[in-house]
Amino acid sequence: MDRYEYKVNGETFFSEKRAVDAAVLLRAAFAGKAVGEDPDKTGYVLRVPDSDVTFVSGQVVELDKYGIFRAAPEQGAPFA
């Protein structure tokens, strides 16, 4: 069976499915300590580095096209 590797905030994860809802990837990242807050309670966005491509819960991610993500809360923190 194929496994698809992906990274969220530098941590490596695997999926047995090629097309996965972003929410599933974010939950795995939370369980694996790659994100600090529960993505079901705090909205997160997955950003593809060096690209304008983003994914939020409800959107399907094709792991054979995209495999490296930066996850951050949707309402970014203010900068001082």
C-alpha cells in the first residue's frame, strides 16, 4: 500500500490516502505536536512555502502535488 509523506512545521507525517481534507492533516499535526492548539477549536491554515497556495479545513489536499506546509492560526498574531 502506498503511503504519502508530508511535513507540517518541520515534522514528518504519513497518510495512506493521496487526497486528504486539510482538517485531517491539521489534526495529525496537533496530535504530533507540530501545532500547539487544537485545530478544531482554533482555525488553522496550511500554507505551501514559497507559494500563494493555502488550504483550510474542508479543502482537499493532493499529497502527490503538495507535501510541505507551514501551519498557523487563520487570524495571524499581531506583530509588535
